[in-house]
Amino acid sequence: MAEYIYLSNKDTLIIKPSKKSPLLLRLIALLFAVVCGVFFCSIRLKQMSIGNRIRFQPFQVLGRSYSEYGIKQIEISGENDTKQLEVPPVYHLTQIEVPGNNDTEQFEFPPVHYPKPQTFNRTECAHNPVQYFAIISMQRSGSGWFETLLNSHMNVSSNGEIFSVMDRRQNVSSIIKTLDTVYNLDLFTSASKNECSAAVGFKWMLNQGLMQYHKEIVEYFNRRGVSVIFLFRRNLLRRLVSVLANSYDRYAKLLNGTHKSHVHSHQEVTLSLSLSLCAHTQHSFILHDLERCGSNFQAEALSRYKPAINSTLLIAELKEMELTAAKAFEYFNSTRHIVLYYEDLVKNRKKLKEVLEFLRLPQMKLKSRQVKIHRGTLSEHIQNWNDVKKTLNGTEYGSLLLADYRR
């Protein structure tokens, strides 16, 4: 580029560079703007491409439970592999594909319930969600003990056998009305936590209208997002002993003229069993006779109440228990559910942690004051043990003779 040379009067040579052209600066600025525009456009196009890959995937809930804990098998269309997730039929999954990764992340969005009771105001807890549940069981299967454990949680309200009242289960309409009352938090019992309940439910025995109106009840459970807790006993022979013992007490009202299905101390166990033993021995159900007889027994002797079991009908009765439980599983298989067994809860209290996780509740130590009435081995509680043993040995129920546990 041309330069201007000046010679001063002192013969000094001065070289002065020329000014840059304004056209060159404009070209540089334009080029920078073009590069930035291309860069930002490429980023936007990449974002649009990712957005197109985020989509809702239809899924199918297969009809059978995949495990004893109610794991449903979810089949995602368009995928070669089948993912197995615990998802209630009323839940929906959003599947998000991450670019550059062949795996997919799946998120479960459960239904959220915010009941609005008519009988009180939830005040500061109005924005706290509530889980709905129902404990499906059979009498003398540990459901009373299990429910006291749940109710020891500060956020759980389990309201007992509400359908033991005949008027509440006369027909489908009365059942639905009662269910609405429970899940709207308008049913008041000694277990009600009212405003700040995080889970509300009750016990429902199979012979309290549950099986008779199972189609309508399943539809209600799925529509309202009610989770089902199945609770049964593995050892049906122990259940039968408990049923027979309880039937004596129900008929004779052995404890101070009142029927007592559960006891909360070992002293109550001793008194209840002593009166039951008198009833069985004397074949008399007059209350003052039972009390006089009970006073003649020591505590250890009275705890050995032994009902006589009809060995001829025993296998048929055990099969009927199994069939009834199997029908309940079949009828309510489409609900979100978990399967529990009394013996497993007794042996492994970590099972309670699974229950709290199932109900999406904060973990707490659960406790109960209830104690077991018939303690010890089965041979100590069956009067005609040899006949029962002979009947069951060599059959599919022979293992019930050996099963034992402690609580």
C-alpha cells in the first residue's frame, strides 16, 4: 500500500502509514454477522430435531400380574424389548428418547388426589395429596394386626372393616356411596387423621360383598386410582385354628360379656383363652359358669386351648380357602396391587418398608400393641392332632403341618 514520505528541513526521513479503508471494516463486520447467524440457526434446527423425537408412546397393560408384588408388564409399541414396570392401568407413561443413546428413560406419573370433604376443611393440608387404598383379606389372616401397624404411621387412616355393617353393602349403590364417603375423608373413625392424611383406606373381607359385586368395584378402583393390598395367610391350617377359636368367643362373648377378636396384652390372651377352654370342656356357654371355670385354671394351662378339627372335611375346607383367594386375585388383577402374606410380615419386618413405598409414604417405624393369641407349634393347639396329621400327610397340604413361625 502506498506510503507518504516526508523530508523535514533537518533532513529527517518520516514514514506515515495510510488510513485503513472503511469498506474493509464493513466487510469484516458482515462476515462476523453471517457466521454468528449460521451458528445460531444450526443450534435451533438441532433443538427442533430433538423436540420431534419426544413423543407419547402408547402402551398395553397385560392381563396378568408379573410377580406376587403386583408388577404389571408394560409393552411399549415400536420397541423390540419389553420393559417391566409397576404401573397401574390408570397411570400414563411419557417416554423420552435421549439423542445419541439407544436406551430410553421412562417416568411414572401417578394420579394425584386432593379430596374436598364436606364435613370439615383440610385447612393447611388442602394441597397435600392423598393416596387411596383398600386391604383385601379374609378373617383371621392378620389383617387386624397389619392395620394397627399402618395406623401407627402419622399420615395413614385405615378405617377398619367398614363393610361389616350390612346397610353399607346392601347393593352396588350403597357400596359406591360408602366408598365415596371414605375417599372424600368424610368417614370418621378412631383411626381418622382427618386434615393431614396422606393415605386413606380400610379393610375389606372377601365375604362382605366384595366378590359379589367385583366388576363394579374393580371399575371404581381403577377409575378413582385405588391401590389394593392383598393380605392372606400361607398356613391355612393355622387360620382354621384361629377361626374356630374366634367362633367360640363370638358366640359366648367370653370376656366380660363382650366379644374380643384381638387382644393387646398377654394378660388378655390368658383370660380369653381360659374362658374358651372352659367353654370347650364343659360344652356350656353360660357366662357365670365360664368365669367360675376360668378361675380354676392357671395361666399356662389356659393358653393351651385346643379346638377339635373335623378331619373328614379338612381338605375340602382348605381347598375352598385356596379357591376363594384365587378368585379374588383373578377378579382384582387389573388393579394396582401388592400381595402380602402374614407369615412374611412376621418373619421380615422389611416388608413393611415395601408397603410404605407402595403407598408412596415417608418411611417410619411402624408398631402394634396386638399380640398373638395362639402361640407355639400347631400340635399344641389342635385337640385331635394325630387325626389331622394323618389326614394331611402325603397330600399337597402336608407342608402345613411343619410350617412354624414366631411373633
